Amino acid sequence: MTSKTIILKILDALIIAFLGLLALSMVRVPLGWLPRLFHMSSREFNGFSIFVVAASMCLMYAIASSDSAP
């Protein structure tokens, strides 16, 4: 394993953890500290979570379905 693949796996794990927290907040799991971290109201944060999770899923699909992906 090269250092590049190790770093990419670490970044993937961090992104998955962040998106998991956002997805949990979308289904109303009580994570009161998360909206306060971004200085947003809970309604704004819910919209932000929906946007970020949907955009990342579209981006992952586009990368996975592209012909140049290894």
C-alpha cells in the first residue's frame, strides 16, 4: 500500500463519518451541538444536511459511473 492510498482511505473514513452525522441529524436524532457548531438554526441545518448529503451522493455516483474511474 502506498502512502497515497492510505491517505485516501483516511479521507474517505472522515467524509463518511461526517456524512453519517449529517444523515443522523436529518432523521432528527438529537445532536444539538452540531447546528451550534455551524452557527445555524435547526431548520437551516436540516436544509444544509439534506443538500450536502444529496450532493455528495450525486458526486459519488458520477465518479463511480465515469469511464475513467479505475
